[in-house]
Amino acid sequence: MKANGVVTRFAQTRGGPVSAHCDVAIIGAGPYGLSAGAHLKAKGIGVCVFGEPMEFWANKMPEGMLLRSPRVASSLSDPDKAFTLEAYEAASKTEPCAPVPLDTFVEYGKWFRHQLGSDLDPRTVQRIDRDEPGFKLILQDGHEIRATYVVIAAGIGPFKRKPVAFQNLSPQQVIHCYEGREVRRFAGKRVAVIGAGQSALESAALLHEASAKVEVIARQAEFRWIGQHSWLHHMGPISSMLYSSHDVGPLGISRLVAYPKLVSHIPLGIRDKIRTRAVRAAGSRWLPARLTNVKLTLGRSVLEAKAAGDEVALRLDDGSERRVDHILLGTGYQVDISRYDFLPQELTRDIGQFDGYPKLASGFRSSVPGLHFIGATAARSFGPLLYFVAGTEFASRELVSHLSRSRR
Ligand SMILES: Cc1cc2nc3c(=O)[nH]c(=O)nc-3n(C[C@H](O)[C@H](O)[C@H](O)COP(=O)(O)OP(=O)(O)OC[C@H]3O[C@@H](n4cnc5c(N)ncnc54)[C@H](O)[C@@H]3O)c2cc1C
């Protein structure tokens, strides 16, 4: 019997939950989970992908956002390359545009998910436990699923970084960009946006366009814009030698990080330098024009932020003060797998880690046999490509090749 992609091998226990089994359970139906699911399914491996398809992109990204990645690096991966962004646009008669609008990307992901059919189960996984020789998953409704392998593709949601200066404010006063989807609700409000990366700068532009009174405050002395030297991208074959089509990282590094397997053999210290350089805070080159009427305060840190009635009082390191209605943190993410609430401590402490990132070997294997991680959590092992949709191709192929071998 097959329900929701899960091969049921046990009858319903009396009064208890249905016990079921799948070879590979993937937790998370974002670009990584959906792509890996498509590859495993095509290989005939029993897979079930858990989670609401594209939930992060549909519910957390700011309305009106545009993708920072180029079109060629914004397709999910399937083995025949039949379900690309272009294929979706042709099938749905959507006008191709660059940069890719958020709504198009979300609809594309939902269209892509159809190839998984009943192998996608929208329920959330609440807990994973070891259940030799595999794992037991408990779903949001109490159902239990057994899986021989588990692949965690659960994204970066729990890893939001909140600097200490903002810890004592209420959730109405301080919001992370991750929760800043509805920009229109800030119309007429004074909002301080903290940070100088794509999230902060794009949110600032969207808030300004939604009639909020915005000030961006950033520690950096100047903003960096991706693709500042655009002529370097228009020199035909020479450009291809300098940049990969994924366009992650600067000249030269961009080519290197396109080979995650090679990156995984580089000593950790150098690998970390490459990773941080490739994803340092910067905004897309179409943002400066949208920020010309936004107040930008550079080279300053917020020392203190405290509630003052309905307002927030900010004190900066130059002694100046601000009064605002809300703070929007574009302060990024810090991977720490112990913050995945579905991973119990007993399991997390057995996973070898580099400061919160799992240590992964080929096939995205963690040190717990049968437990794999893909997406941003794999970036410390395989490099910065794994932070982006462009890494879905490598992750899916590598995973399939490893799981096919180990099942044999
Ligand atoms: C503001 C912003 C802009 C970005 N722009 C780009 C861009 O332009 N191009 C690009 O390539 N990348 C971009 N990124 C990076 C982006 O996060 C990744 O590329 C992409 O989302 C990675 O896919 P994923 O599947 O690993 O994670 P996600 O897309 O986050 O998917 C993970 C999914 O897992 C689900 N999940 C979590 N826990 C559970 C559970 N217990 N049970 C079931 N499901 C669960 C979540 O709901 C989520 O839908 C951006 C990130 C941010 C924050």
C-alpha cells in the first residue's frame, strides 16, 4: 500500500498511529528537498519528501522580492533537466524576466513538485529518533514513519541571527528579515533596517516603496554591489574562465566554488576563507537606484536598543540617537543544527560538527550512519554553492550516487 509516498509495511496498530516505512525520508520541501526527491525517485529509490512545498519562499521572503541569483542559476534540479525554470515559463505561458520575481519562483517550485506525485507529504516532521537499523520520524499529527536513511533539507529558518543589542525588545518592535514578508504593514512607520547584505538592502527598498520612513544602519564603511564590474561578465569565453554561470563569489573564486567536491578537499581554514569571501554582505546591482531616497548610515553600530513606550530608542556608537517604530534585522543567519527542533539532543551530540555545521563526507553523510544534510548546513564541508539553489544539482547527484551504492 502506498499513501503519501510512504510504502506502508505495517498495519495500523490498535488505536495507535499508522506505522509506515520509506527507504529515504527527506525533511523539507524547498529547492533542495524537491530536487533530491526528484533524483531519487527517478532512480527507483523509495523516497518521501516531508513539508509544505516551497514554504520558506512562499511565506517568509518579502513580497515583491526579486531573486538575486541569475536565471541560469535559479532552476531546481531533475535528472533530465526537463523541469527547469524555462520549462515552467513555457508550460505556464509566463513571460521570462530577469531578475526572476519571487512569485514566479514560488509557482515554479510548486509546479516542479508535481513530478513527485504522492511521494510528497506536506506534514511537518516533529522529531527524529534512531531506530536501528534506521530512524523513526514522528509527524505533526503523531503518525510514525520509519526510514532507512534521513536527509535533512530543512533550510535556515531556525538560524536567524539576532545581535545582543536587540535581545530585550518585543517581537513587535524587532523583526528579522525572515519574518518581514508583509512590507505593506509598515506604511507610514519609521523603520531602522540593520545590515548591508541583500536581505537588508532589498527589504529597505521594498519598505521605502511601501511608504515606510526607512534608515539603513550598517557597520560597513561602504556598500558593496554584486557585479560592480559588469564588463568582466561580457567578454565571452574569457568571462567563462573567470566566472561560473552560478555566479557565486568574485572572479576566480566563482570558478572554484562551482566544484564542491574539489572544495571539500581544501583544508578547512582556507575553505572557510573562500566561503566567507564568496558570500560577504553585498546587494544586487539593481538595488542602488531604488535606494537613492533612503537614508543610509554607514560605518556605525547600534550599541543599545530599548523600548520607550511604543517607540524604540537606539543609541549608536557615534553617540547619536534615533527614535523608530520598528527595527528590521538583516543580520543574516548562523548555522547551528542544534536549533533544529526536530533533532533531539541525543542525536545532535553524536553528529560531528564544525561550530554548528555538520561535518559531512562524500554523499553528504554525517557521522551518524544514514543521516545526511543538504543545503546551507553543508556549506562548511562543500563550500558556498550549497547556500544557493545552484547547488541543488550537485547535492542531488552526489546523494543519489551514494545512496544507490550503499543500498546495494
Ligand atoms: C532574503 C533571501 C534571499 C535569497 N535569495 C536567493 C536567490 O536569489 N537565489 C538563491 O539561489 N538563493 C537565495 N537565497 C538562499 C535560499 O535560502 C536558498 O537558496 C534556498 O532556499 C535553499 O533551499 P533549501 O531547500 O535548502 O531551503 P528552504 O528553501 O528554506 O527549504 C527548506 C524547507 O524545509 C521546511 N522544513 C523545515 N523544517 C521542517 C520540518 N521539521 N518538517 C518538514 N519541513 C520542514 C521549511 O518549511 C522549508 O520550506 C536567499 C535567502 C534569503 C534569506
